[in-house]
Amino acid sequence: MSQQTETVAKFLSSVKSGQLAADLLAEDSGFQALNVNQKGKAAVVERFKGGNYAEANWAAPEDKGGAVQAVGTLPNASKIVLTVHVAGGKINLLQQQMVTDERIAGFHQ
């Protein structure tokens, strides 16, 4: 496991436990989704406190061409796909895609 994937795995584990490891976020970190563009560590911390992120069962993060991809499965079987950019051991950008139909995104079990 690379340092990047370890950082993401630690962050997601902390989200799941309810003890968010904000120290893994860069001060200028950001979050992006379809209609959301949040900037700053405080905004990212607020976004990842509880909710869907804590409810998701996260698969092991994988290196994907300079970024790390993590897939979480929600209780209703929908998926959250996070593409996470890490530099210097800190998360600087999280990009989210929500997938409600696995056939669309090419997920297979």
C-alpha cells in the first residue's frame, strides 16, 4: 500500500469511527461534487462529520493514476466514489461521485 492509499485509508477509517482525523487534511483542502465546490479544511471537516460517509462501508482505497479512489457502499446499496488527491502526506482534494445504478459506472460484484 502506498503512502497515498494509507493516508486515505486512515482518513476514511476515522470518518467511520466518528473521530475525524482532521490532521490528515491540508489547510487549503477542498471538496468537489456535481454541484458543490467547498474550499478550506474547516469546510471539508464539516462535510465529513457523520452522515453518509460514516454509514458507508469503504472498500480498500486503490491508486488510480496519481490519485486514490475509494468506493463506499451505503446501506441502500448506492455507492459513493471518492477520488482523493494527496500531496506530502496530506489530503488536498476530495472529489465525489454518487452512483445509484452500478451498471452505469461499470461496477461488478
